[in-house]
Amino acid sequence: MSAFKDIIPLNEWFSEFVDLPLIIAGPCSAETERQVLETATEIAASNKVKVFRAGIWKPRTRPGSFEGIGKEGLKWLEKVKAETNLLTTVEVANPKHIELCLKHNVDILWIGARTTANPFSVQELANALKGVDVPVMIKNPVNPDINSWIGAIERLYKTGLRKLAAIHRGFYPFEETYLRNIPKWELIIELLRKYPGLPVLSDPSHISGSPEYIQEISQKALDLNIKGLMIETHINPEQALSDSQQQVTPAELDIILSNLNYRKQLTPNSAFADILEQYREKIDSIDTQMLELLAQRMEVIDDIGKYKSEHNITILQLRRWERIIQTRSKLGERLGLNKDFILKILQLVHKESIQKQAQIMNKIKKDI
């Protein structure tokens, strides 16, 4: 079940989705009928967007802020469909939301990050969707927990839904960062590796938190073969009642989409494939050598652990660790490697070395 092998591909959901990537755009919140219709009309004029998004109910951290226009906004989305031919998508957080969206012919539902993190809420939604043929997209939870994300998708899958997709909207940054949410691309790569049949889209607006980085994040997503983008777009972002700092105008959206490089996943060019395979063979050879060297290093670590134990010496030698960081960082930089990348590798290797030495010392102690 968890492989999602029979999930329907994104380009088969609707006839409009034949050409990927899928672009979804619209305001964070539906605020007024005029705002919704003007935004949708300008978005549709570019012929680059297939789905119009708008928040009808907004989960806010604290009461008193704008929590969405409510079901009145669903009537506006019906007008959007009639006047622009754009499909529509709305976030749902409870069964009543689903009932109202289906009543007003919303084409796609999505589950937000806060809801995804709550298995009880997701199960309620899954129960309400049983027997309903409607596509559902699931945003990742705020914390970088891939199992929680997959668990939410599985709950929907078990009800019989097969038009499912994941939306990558980034993860809460516990450290200071120039982005609103850190993308953690390595988790997305792992998701794509483990579940190749599951369509994945990206929400560069919530990752970026600012129009300044939306194109950069969008391009990175497309380079990873992500199937679509959801970009928050407002006719007048400065006046938006929610997330005003990260929305773009329809004109800005058109520029972003026009400047993206839509790469092919594969090419029929046999010469290209042969050369690419040669490069990959080199990478395979280098990786093999790298792993063999790491294995040799750990053998030396075993000897060091035994020697320290025999002479009753502490595992952590801080001055030695500081010297390793200093000398290896300088060497790596001379070789053209990124300083942060080198540090991360050294920290991983050092952590494993400490653990191995601890295991050896504990074993020797037990044997004694």
C-alpha cells in the first residue's frame, strides 16, 4: 500500500493537465469578490496557470486576525471558473469544509500543514472523502517529519482516493535563515526516491516568505523534477489581509514563470545518454573509493578506541577535534569545496567515530 503504485499521475487528473509542470496561483485568502475575480482574470490572461487557489478558511495562530471570508468566498470561486475557465482549489480542515467545497464545485482540495500534523483531523477528512472522486493535495507538516506526512497520505489512500499529491511547503526553521521555511531538499529527494508514483508539487511562496526568492526556489524544485508549483498571487499584495509580504502580483508571476528553465527529465538523444552514463560511471567509481576509505578510517578508529581504553584516556580530545576542523577546512577550500559542506561531513564522521569508540570501550569494560 505504502508504495502508492496505483496513484493516478498528475497529468491524468484533468485534460488541462496534459502538459506539466502544473502551475497553481492565487491569493493567500479570498477577501472580496472584486479582489478574487480581478486576480483570477489577470492570472488567466498569461495562459500559464491552470488552477486558481484561494484560502476560504484560514487557520491563524492567534484569534482576532483574519480567519478567512468563509463559505461566501466559494461563490466567488464558482464565478472564477465560469469567467476564466481556471480550475479551483481550496484548503479544507474539517468535514464541513469538504461538504461546502463539493457543493460549490471546487475541483481540488488541499490539506494544510497544521492539519497534516494531526492524525485525528486527517482521519476525519479521510472518512468524509470516502467514495468521493476528488483530487487531494497534502502539504508537509511544519516539522521535518516525513513519516507524519506519508501517514497522512496513507490515510487518504486507504479510503480509495487515487488522485493524491504531496505539496512541499518547507519546514519551520529552528535556526535563523533568510527564508521563511527551510526547504530541506534532501527530504524531498528521499520522498521522490521512496514513492516515485506520488506526484510532488512545491509551494515556493511559503518557503521563500518573500517574492525575492520565489524564482530561485521554483527553479530548484523544477530541477528536481517536481511536477508543479503553487505560487501565492494577489492583485494588490500590500493590501492583502494575510501573508502580504510573500505574495506577488499577476504581472510579477508572469515574469517568474517566463524566466524559469523547464528542463526535460529524459532525452531521446543517444549520444547525450552515452556521455551522461560515462559521467555516472565516474561518480560510481569515486563513491566506491570514498566508502572504502571511510571503512579504512573506521578500522583505525577501532584501534584508537582500544588504545584509549587501555590507557584510560577520554574519548573526546577537543584540541585534536579543533585541529581536524581547521586543517581539513583549509584543505577542502583549497580544493574548491564549500566550507559549510566540509564542516557537515567532518561532523558526521566525527560523530560516528565517537560512537564507535564508546562502543569499543563499553565492550572492553564488560569483558573485564
